[in-house]
Amino acid sequence: MIAAAVLRRIPGCEDGQPALSVQALAGGRGCNQVWCVETPRGSFVLRMRGDPIDRPGSRARDELLAHGLAAQAGLAPALIDAAEDGRWLLMEHVAAEPWSAAWLQFPQGLAALGSRLQQLHALQQPAGVSRFDPMEIAQGYCGLILRRNPSRSRDVAAELREVEQTLGALGATTRRIALTHGDLQAANLVGPLPMLVDWEYAQWTDPTWDVACLVDYYPELEPRLDELLGACGLDSTSDRQILSLQQRLFGLLNRLWQQAETEEAG
């Protein structure tokens, strides 16, 4: 399951010793593989990208840099080792349960997540991390769709126009740049004061992007938007205006991603 050259990079297996156990973990959506590896030196998580390692909105090198930056701030599991190109990451195993959607319904849950996101959004951008380019991402998804189904060219053109119009509206607003996780599913939050895992869709963009992600995944949070924005420190009038457009943009890109996944699976 794990190449010998990679296995030797795991503490406790450096000289070819077998791991005590290797357990496949849930997630990855068929694009990635994740294992919990136990050795005499401890428990580790190995995350490996499938080919191609770079996909629309998801660059392996960006994931490596974003995870590393977050780990240094105590927001993600510590990185032990990684391939130079980000093809695989080895990190400490966090001995805690992932969140469920129900955790987001408790005030304590929103407060804990908001605190972590404020820390994340305050990090400084290092050199080498790509800026968010929604149009490039949308075009990438559309290319995947048309490769399998050329008859959808008219639909795809309409989707791209919607993305372009939304970006035009966003361009007229004052926007900050912050590191965002970009895929805040409950399963990617581990422990009461959550560690954030799976940085595949990390982006440098306005911090409201993470809130747009949450509300798109969990529409039941919409009535609690004031509480959520307050917890994240994003409750200004400008934040709310930007968030409305970010929600529209996230929905458009997520819909294109779903269509591309469907076409590829077909």
C-alpha cells in the first residue's frame, strides 16, 4: 500500500522495519489516500495525493506550505516530513475525535471554531504560495467537464459568465488577503479546540471565504450568521457585503467541482 521509500521516512521504519499497524482512514474522495501508521516511535498520519497531484483549486505544493504554516501556529498537526513537491505529507496523529455537524449547532462549537479561524486569518503570507484565482479554477473544472462531455459547452459557458460577473462585483470591494482553509467540513475539524486537517483547498483570499464554505456545506447555519461572523471577527458591514458575494462564488465553484467529479466518475 505504501511505497518502501516513503515508509522508510516514517519514524520507527527508517531501516526497513515494518510498521506495527497501517490503517486506512476515511476521506480523500478517491483523489487521495490517508493512512494511520503506528510504529514503536508513535502514531502518524500519511496523506498521499493521487495523480495528477495538481488539480483545479488544489496544488500539492500550496497544500504543503499552507499546512506547514498552520502547523507552526498550532492550528494543524505537526508535519514530520513531506515530499518536496507535496505529493505526500507525514504528520503527527491527533488522538481526538473529528467533529460532527451537530458540534456546529452549539454556541461553544462556533466560538471554538471562530477563535481558530481568527488565528488562521492573522497569519502572514509566505513567499511561494499562490493567490486565489477563481476564474482559473472555474476554467479548469470546465475543461474537465468538456473533456468527457463536449455537448455541455453552452452550459459551461453560462457557468463561466456567472463566475466572471461575481468576480466583477467582488473586484469593486475592499478585500483583505488571508490564509483560508477552504474545505471546512466537520470531519476536517479534530478535537474540542479543533485542529484543522486536510489543507488540500487552502487559498490566499478574503477571510470570509471560510465562512462562505461553512454556510454552503451547512445551510442550517444561515440563521446563526451573526453569531458565526462575530466568532470569526468578521462582523463589519463590509465583511457582510463581501460574504454575500463569496457565498455566491463558492456555490458556483462547488457546483462546477461536483459536475467535474460526476463526469470523471462516469
